[in-house]
Amino acid sequence: MKVLLSWLREFAPLEGTPEGIADQLSALGLAVEEMTAVGEGFEGLVVARVLDLRPHPDADRIQLVDVDAGDGQALQICCGAFNMSVGDLVPLATLGTVMPNGMEIARRKMRGEWSNGMLCASEEIGLGDDSEGIMLLDAALEPGTPLSEALEIVSDVLYELEVNPNRPDAMSVAGVARDLAAVQQVSFSLKQPTVQESGDPAPGRVSVEIIDPDLCGRFALRVLDGITVEPSPRWLANRLTALGMRPINNVVDASNYVMLELGQPSHTYDLARLDGAGFSVRRAVDGEEITTLDGVERTLESSDGVVTDAQNVVIGIAGVMGGASTEIDETTTTVALEMAWWDPISISATARRLGLRSEASARFERGADPEVAELAMQRFVELLAPSGATMAPGLIDVRGNLPVAGPVTVRVARVNALLGTEISQEAMSALLASLEFANTVDGDNLQVVVPSFRPDTTTETDIAEEVARLYGYANIVKTVPLSTLTGGLTSRQKDRRLVRNTMLGLGIDEAMPVPFLAPGDLAAAGLSAAGVTVANPLVAEESVMRASLRPGLLKTLAYNASHRLTGLQIFEVGHVYDQPAQSQPLPDENEHLGVALAGVDAGEAVAVWSALADALALGQYELVADQPAGLHATRTARIEVSGTLVGFVGEIDPTVLAAYEVPQRVGWLEVNLDVLLALPHGVKMFAAFSRYPTSDVDLAFEVEESVPAAAVATALREAAGDLLVDLALFDVFRSESMGEGKRSLAYTLRFQADDRTLTDGEIAETRQRCIDVVQGALPAVLRS
Amino acid sequence: MNEIDLDAHLAQAATDIAAATDLAALKDLDGVLLGKKSAITAAKRTLGGLEPDQRRALGLRLNEVRDELTGLLDERRRHLEVGERAAQLENERLDLTELDHGRRLGHRHVITQTWERLEDLFVGMGYTVSEGPEIEDEWHNFGALNFPPDHPARDMYDTLYVNYGDPQSTLLRTHTSPVQVRVMEDQEPPIYSIMPGRVFRSDTADATHMPVFHQIEALVIDRGITFGDLAGTLEAFTTAYFGEGFTSRLRPSYFPFTEPSAEFDIRRPDGSWLELGGCGMVHPNVLTAAGLDPEEWSGFAFGFGLDRLALMRHDIDDLRELFRNDHRFLSQF
């Protein structure tokens, strides 16, 4: 919402500098987004008459223009525009004028011809948006008149305010002035327009029936005669322009002016074009059609409100846009002026559905003031009276259902308790009265009547906000609640930090890809997940929610590789989403850890996993060779902790790497943290260790490639029993002499008893049992 | 061996010891001079066949010679050891500047850094940290927060809906406020909790907008909580997070789920203002929807964007940089 300081001052003798008023507006909750001085910078600009137009002898794109700048003499100007004719009046920037863009006009030669000033386009002097043609002025003006005087431009201050949805009253100049007057403690008044009724009484000429009263709270009509459709007076057009509306003609402009001033939108019907002047207000029938003012044919639904003529033909969409059939034009002499109150929810739904958001619908949506219509109609007539308009006797005023606002009981103590203030009953009463919240003392309470222009305010708490707003948020003493609660992270939140810290400690960088994917991204990564799709994505690349961290991290590797950044070691902790197996209120959503190690193989990924398992103090886990789609078929294992699948470790399938254009092999780990961290982990109990000497035995086996090393280790543990305190695979090698399909696995076994020093005999016996068990259970042979 | 022979033996031995150039040679010499097959040991074996006087004299002399030899050997050994260590050190000389390319820690994402800083700060003020789903239902994101259906206030949020359940029943949460509702549903007051999290809007990415970003909000529900407590808590947060010399102010605003509502701004030491976030007293309708009696409990909530704090702290001028994951960016922080 834009307001002019001069306009605000028509309602209240506001004090203070423009900056001071801006601060007050912000403190009232009407944040000033921009404050601009307008109507300045016109020094040196005058009205000039075009006397002659001649081609420039040496240039095609400029012409020579002789103008009379008021002294009757021909003054030669070089001009790049060709839209004017001899006799036109145009704005001339005389020599020495400093233009808004800072350029100073000087006498200079253009291709050998003198130019003694500059003719201006409207955009160049801040009076419009045309930057091509020279601005053509009203033919009645006198050459030589200063432009600001000719156009009745006054210097003023324009505020652009951010108005919240709960402040329909601040969608009008008067409403903003009312707030400022209250905080400045100066008087505020809406002037009563001076208009007389005359001519044929309206009631015999028009009638109104509200068929759906929940749609329309009030439908007021006036008949105006003697209309002459013509341009608005300059001052009025200037104000509309300043507030961002384009002047059209006096009738449309009066409607817009009253809306901006008082917040009441209106609609005018050409009475002569109406097929029977009996207006009805009802819900549309599904499929009903209307051609609106903008020439678009629209199909209506039963949720839309409409106004119909006596033939039950739709002539307007309630509160959103009128119909073309009864639009006023140059021939119009008599109009029916409608000022209504429409149900905000209906207007909002219709405007949204039709994509027709207008200044009017914005006001009805927030809840207009149902009681300002009469005043607004008279103001409308007052604005049109200079062009001959008269107001027929009689107001047609039909009411439907309006929100009923009874008095609100406000407990003074409760308001103070909520705000942390100590405002007396008397002071609170006065604060509210200054905002036109009429109130009476009722014991310790106040009985408050909320004014009709504040439909948002219905409860004691709402009124507490008004008290606080006017008392000044800045004046409320800052305190801190006294709580004896202790804060802290949950164990899950601490675990998440531990997971991150472990990755960081391993030298892996944290990445944060967006969770949106393009259709096909999941499939390209080998993921069969159904996925959760976005119903209204802005772009296809953001239409699928990730079901795995794999696509995002691979895209990150590909992006970096395309910038010659290879060998990245990155991880991400984030949510993934999927369709659930069974019906449930929300989709599946889990927190995952994903690790992508570019340029290294599955072994590095396993090392990352084992470091994580160690950091989390997990119990036993198993890596079981597996072939999930999208991961390397011969270099991947599923991770089972206590028999529960928690994720996969290995490498990315080369086909997937090719699809994502990742040029290096990628070691991969993805773990479902929701599953993993729900398993026993964390604090471990102390296991006492033996004080007796240890003995180390090295054993190397030739083992078939099909047998996992873990199986050998398991067999060794079983065979050695409790005497085995440590088992380490210290060497793996393959050689031609051993042959295809085999490799050597060399282990160090450390033996120790809790209660004695082991004898050579016991060690030899245990060693032999290990050899026998491994050779017996597995295709493995001890290397000599 | 007589005494004269012993003198000669000692003189020869001293020459040999001085000539030993490494510890191994010296060890050999030690064996030759003092071992079981040495001349000294052999001479000792002859003592038994001598007269008592001779035996005593020769015995004393043998001991003297052995002590002298031991002393010479020890002295030479120490000398050689010093030399060998010096040689070893020289052999092991490293240019450490050649080797200055070793291990590095990973880099924590700036959003995580900011997130954890905020968590730590509020934990220090006695708050817990709460979380909720990123895909939410319409009730928790809007309905329970006092947004009636079709209310224009919903237009303040450009909502992304997901295809799940009834149309427009499930959405990518537009703010972290639904976590407030979940906390109030799950916990008995008093509640002092913050809710950091990822949120979504239907926005085209540019330097200041992303369709996905992060917020943090705080919820306090207790007996006797006032608007003054809100203002004071924000002031305490401002000074703790931004530093001495930073202050805060509140301006009236509107959110469906708070009343009174406010924007809060931060005043920098140079006097300039920064709009940080929104706040207010929890609306009685929100308390009621969560099953709390507004006459018994009151509370406040405030929330602000987390990513912008990360941008400010590290002087980053484009929000998209946080999500592009260029390694030249990630590895800077």
C-alpha cells in the first residue's frame, strides 16, 4: 500500500518530519519499505509549443524542432523522437536543467546543428513509463508555464507500506492516518462530503435482492445522473499515478480514488445498458458464463458469487471483476453505483481460482469495512460533481449476513499479564479509545466494542495486541523467563554429531545437495523406489523427492568433475523419502548417512564403515556379499548389525557412474541412521583383560576366492575358542604359482589365558585345531 | 705371564682399543681381552701353582690390569656411541617442508556449523532441541497453527504439495512451526525448546531464494510467560550470538499462530538494522488445538532463517553457493 503524506494530512494534523513519521509507521506495524520524495526536480522544465519540424541535414534518427518556450521566439532543439506535430505542447528541459538521472542540459551541437535544450519523454521526468515518444501535454496550457505548475505537481512524500493480512483498515489512506493520529494523539476525522440529492428518486429505478446472504453482507446502490465521461482533474490523476494506478476517466478514477482513500471498492453499471435494473446477488450455477471487463470469457463455479440483472443474466463476478455488457463508456450518462461487502473467503477462493487478483479483491479478501459504504458513495459523487454528476434521492441498502461483533470483555490484569506491563485500566481505556475502540469500564474489566473497520480483532488477545501496538513494543520492559529446566541434546542428536565428526575425522568433507530430483534420477542410480513426487513443482528437476542420498552425491561428484575437481571424499547426512509399504499418515521419511569416495575402491568404503562402527561402539556386525541394483555387483556387501540390515557398503555400479557422468570409480557407503541408531550401541562395559603373557602364532592359508575372508576368521575364532584374544588379517596376496581363483590369507593369532601362562603344548594344540577346522570347513589349505 | 708381559699386554691392548672404529669391533675386542679365552683369564688360572707371595702380587696386578682394560673399553664405547648416534641422525635428516602435505580433517558444511552453533547457544540457555518430519500434513503445517482453510494468510507461503493421500493434504513443510505443534502434542509443559530444520517453498533459486532452505525456531510454554519475556529472550540471544554491542527491537506484525505478533530486528554496532525474523505470543487457538488451556499456559515463539546467518558470518553473497557443493566452496570452511 502506498500513501502520500499530503493525503494523510487531509485526515489528521500529523506532526513531525517525513523520517519521523516513517519510524512511527514502522513501530505501528506498517513497515515502511520505501520512502520517496515526489514532485521534485521539475526546476527548469517548462511547457513549450512545437512551431516547426524539419529533417536534420546530416542525420536520419534525429530531427530539428523549433519550439516556443513562452517568449514567442523559435528555439531550435535536436530531438530523437518523431511522435509530435506542429502545435503540440511538450515538456522542454531548458539549458541548465539537471535531469533526474543527473545529466545537465547544455547548449551543444549535434551533427553540426545547435540544440538549445531537450524535449522530454514521460519516463525521463518521472511522470510515466513511456521512454520512446515525447510526452504530449494538454493543449490548453500556456507555453512558458513551469511544468510543475502546469501539471499541478506538488512536492510530497510517498511511503510504500507493507500491510499485513490482518490490517484491512490500513489498505486505505484514511486508515493509515487513523493509526498515526492515535499514536501522535492528534485528532482524526473523516470529512462529511457536501453533496445534495436531486432528480428522480433511485428506489423506483433500481432494486436489489440478496439471494445468498452468506455471500453478501451488504449491497448498497446509488443512482447517479448527469454523468459526462471525461479525463479526471489533474490533481486527482496525479494522486492515482503516485499510488500506482493509471488514470482512465473520471468515473473509473473516482472509483479508484475512493477505494484508495477509504478502502471501499465500488462498481459502476451503465444503467442504460442494463437489461432490467433489478439486481440480484447469488452464487453462480456451475458452468455459467460471463465476459468480464478485460474481454475474457470466463466459466463460473457454484463457489463464485455473481451479480445478475433482472433477467437473471450474470453481469459481474462479485467483488472480483465486472462484466463487459454493462461497462460504462463515453456515451454513459446514468450509472448505478454499487458498494458492497462480500464474504472474504468466497472472494479469496474465486480470485485465486480465476487468477484475478485486483486491488478490489485484495481489500474484500481481508475484510472491508461494511459501514463505510454510505460515506464512500457520497465521496464518489463529490469527486464527480464538478463534471455535472448528481445523486438521485434515496439509498438502496440491502443487507445479508455480516459478521456479528459483540463487545469483547477485556481483563485489564490479563492483558498486563500477557504483555508483562503495568498499564492502568484508565490508560488502557484511553489507548483503545484513540484507535476508535469504544470501551466502558466494567469492574476490573473493559467492555470493548471493536470498530467495523477492524474485523480481524475479535478476542481479548487481539485487543491485547492493539494495546501493545499503541503502547509501543519498544516500551515493554525486556525480561527473561525464570526456568529451572536443563537443556541439552537428545542422545539421537548427539549420535548425529558423532556420525558427522567421525566422517570429518576421516578427512571426508560434508556436502549438502538439494533433496529434489528429476524424473529418472532414481532409476538412473539403480534405485527402484517408487519415490514421493511433488504435485506442483516449478521445474521438472525439482519434481521428485529423493529416496536415497545416492543421486545427489553422484551429481555432486559429476558437477565437480566437470570443473576438473576429482578425487572428492564427501558425505551427507539428510532425510530421504519413500512411499510406505502400508497405509500411514505420512510417507516414509528416514535420516541417512551417505558417503561417496571418488577414485578409491570398496576397501576404503569398508574402512569408513568400520571406523563408524567403532565410533558408535556397535556390537558385532557382518558384511555379507550382496548385489543391490546400482551398486558394483562384485564389490558390494550389505551391512547387518545384530542381524538387522542397516545399509550397504562397496562401490557404485560402473553403469550408474556412466549415467551420472562420474569419471572415476566411487567407493560407497549408505546407512539408514534411523535403523542403525535404534540398535544397541554407545556405552560399553569394561571387559577385564588377562595379566598373563601372550603368544602369537602366524597362519597363512590358500583360500578359494569364493570364500570370504570373514568366513576364515569365523572358523579361526570358533577353533581357537576363548584363548584367542586378537585376530588380525595381516597379508593378502595372489600369485601365478598359486593359480587362478585362489589367494593367500595370512593371520596373526594372539593367544592368552585368563588364569595361567600357556604352555608350548597348549599353544601347539590350539594352533593345530585352528588349521584342522579351517581346512576341514572351507576349501582352504595351510601354506607351508 | 709375568708382570713385564702384563705391562706389554696392557700397552698393546690400549693401542688396539684406541684403534677400534666401531662398536662391533670393540665388542670383539672386549671378548678377546676379557673373555674366557683372554690372556688375563689364562693368567688367572696359573695363580694356583704359585707361592703365596707371588700369587698375591700377581693376583693384585691382574685385577688392576683387568680394571684398566674395562675402563679403556667403556671409555672407547661411549666415544663410539656418540659418534654413531651423530652419524645416525645425519643419515636420517628430513626436509619437513617436503612432507607438509599430510592428513586433513573433513570440512563441516557452513549450514551445519551455524546449526550446531545455534543449538549449543540455546542448550546453554536451557533449551532442548526438537525435530519433526519434513513432509508434513496440512493440519500440522497450517490448520493447527490457526490458518483457516482458504485464509489469505496461506498465500504468505508458496507451498509445495506432494502426491500423497488426498490432494493438498500432504506437503513439504513451509516452515519449522509444525514442530511446535508436535512438541506441544507430545510433551507436557513447561516447554523450552528450539526446532532447527529444513523447509521448502515454491521459489526459483536466485542469490537470496532457494526452494529448500533452513529455519530455526524457539517455543517456550510455561506459566506466566509474557511478551516482555519474548523481548528479553531475543535480546539475550542477540548478544550471545552476534556479540557485544548488538541489540534487538520488535515491530508489530502478523502471523496467524501468534498474537501479539512481531518482527524482530537486530541493531548492529554501526547503528544499521537487520530484519531477522518473526515472533510473538503463542495464539490461544494454537494452544487450544494442542490441548493446552490458554488460561493456564502462555508462551512465545520466534523463528528466523538459518542460512542467512551462515551467509553473513562467512561473507558469502549468494545463497545458491550453499547448495551447489563446489569443492572449492566446501573446502574453505
